[in-house]
Amino acid sequence: MSGLPARRETVERAMNCLEQDVSELDALMAQMGRQRYVLHKFMVDQHGPLVLAAVHDWGEQADVLIVWDENTACAYRTPSGTGVDVFAPREVCWFYTAGPVWTLRNLLELPQPTHPDAPRALTEPPAGYALPEADRRPVTITMRER
């Protein structure tokens, strides 16, 4: 019985961390909305899984976020424009993968493409940095109002 209070404290700490992550994720998603990211919700079929993506198109480049699940997300900056599929990048000048909170933090801290400190050198993206076209139906697109 002496282990029960210790387990309760461990569970309470874990729940507090989870609540903090959810709160921070909500705040980061709200910041994305204020920065005019366009959200895309994709489902492989009518039962899921749900994949959330967000795009901020700067004109010649786009910042893209793909949240695969509650533990995995990726973000990258890729060339954009007419005929370019930003969800299947051939080249990126920046990329990051971690959990959704850390990925979103890093994406939102990325300097705008015109900033002198913005990444510029293009490279091939790592494997897994594409949302297959077959997984993009049906789609719901939303943009937060100002």
C-alpha cells in the first residue's frame, strides 16, 4: 500500500503535463490562425485516420505543417507556385519532425522568407515528408477570420 501515493503523484504529474501540452497546442494553433495559415483536414476513408495539415503560402515559398497523429508531426518550407504540390515537396529549404507541439513551435519561429536569416539552400526532403495524394480525400479547408 505504500506505493499507492507515489503512483497517484506520478499519474497526477503525467496528467498535468498532458494538460499543459494540450493548452500549448491550442495556443499555437490559434497563433497559426492569426498568421493566416489555411487548415486542411484529410481522411483516408470515412472512418479515418484524420490528418491535419496547414499551409501558409508566402508567394514563392510555402510553410507546411502535417500532423499525422498525437505524437508525430512534420513541418517544412518548400517552393510554391502554380502547379506545385506543397504536400509532396521535391525540395525544401527547412524541415523539422517531432511531436505536434515542438514542430509547431519551430515552424512559427521560422523567419519569413524575405528575412535575412531565413533558410535558403534547397535540399531533398527526408522520406515521410509528403502526404500521398491518395490520402487527401475528402478534404475540408478552413481559414480563421481576422
